[in-house]
Amino acid sequence: MRLSRLADFAVVLMTHVAQHHEQIHSAAEITLATQLPAPTVAKVLTRLCHAGLLSSVRGVKGGYRLARPSATISVGTIVSVFDGPVALTQCLRSGLSRCEVEAVCPSRVGLHRINAAVLKALDDVSLADIAVPVPEPRTANRPAASRGQAADKAQG
């Protein structure tokens, strides 16, 4: 299974907004922060608003914010806005005609179990879970205390 490009970008954008949930984010600010193409950011933000995951604020200081707390938004929900229901194979897609060999398919039960596990994994991880800030990398492979001591010596 592979997420579509838009679903991947949606998770990135939603994560950025969740990391700074107290702010209202302009599309330009989100574009700059995530380094994604502006037209794609605009398209993804619009779909996330229509899906009720983001809300838009009009006006000069307008922009986007989460429509509900990040702990209540699953990664599976974000992905499904762009990719539809998770289905590892064609026969598992809801609403489509059944596979012509489903009745004799030896992997049908196993595939259903795997699909259910993937869906559960995506639904069990919330936006809050993935929106933890990434720690800044240490410079020059030295521990933080050594950097501070080196800086003190250089100034002293």
C-alpha cells in the first residue's frame, strides 16, 4: 500500500497546523514552512476544509486552523479524504463490483485481515500523536553540554 501524493501532503500540512494549533495559518505561511508547491497546498487545504478537518478564517489575518482537536483526527481520516477507503486490493474496495475469482480465492480471508489491520493502524494514530515537534539536530556531533562549554571558552 502506498499513499497518494495528495494524501501524503495532507498529512504533512495537517501536522504543521497541529504543531502550531494556537495560530491561524495563511496558505503562504504553510507553503513556506512545508516547502510544498503553492498550488498543491491550496488544493489540499480546500479539500481538508470541505472534509471538515480544517476551518478557514476570512479576512486580512485569515487563514486555516484545525476544525477540531488534533487528538480526535486520525491519520486514517486524513488519508481517506484523498485516497478513499483503505483497500489493499481491488476486491477489497467498497462499492466496486466483486472480484471474479473471489469465491475461490485462497488469500481472501488473509487479505481481509491484513486490510483491517492497516485500517486500524491508520485509525489508531491521531494527528496529535504525529504532531510532536522534531528535536533540533545537534551540531558537530557534540553533546549539548560540550557545545555550551566550548561556546563559553570561546567567549572567555
